[in-house]
Amino acid sequence: MVIDTALLARDIGAGLATIGVAGSGVGIGNLFGAFVSASGRNPAARDRLFRDVLLGFALTEAIALFALIIAFLILFA
């Protein structure tokens, strides 16, 4: 059985690049969990908090997309 080290390194590199996607998922969960807690404590500030949450969600999701693009580039480029 012959193992091609270039293919193995490519697959391992793509797998490591997807760690950013998992970290982003954890970050989004923390973000919305904190929003629910904060809006429960101060319902009057809910609208202003939600605007900030959407900005944080967009920035966190962008990190996940960048990590996914890097993984695809490693695999298919």
C-alpha cells in the first residue's frame, strides 16, 4: 500500500482549516446566548442590543466563511 504524502498533507491541512468553522459556531452560540440573557434583564434595550448582535453575527460568520474558503482552496486548487 503506497501512501501519497502530498494528498495526506492536503487532507490534513484542509481539516485543520475547518477548525475555524467550529470556533465560529461556538462564538455565535455565545453571542446569541448573551443576547437572550441581556434582553431578559433589560427588555427596554432589546432593539439596540439586537442591532449590535446582528453586527457581531455577521463578523463572526465572516470568519467561518473565510475558514471554509481556505479549506476548499487547499482541497481543490
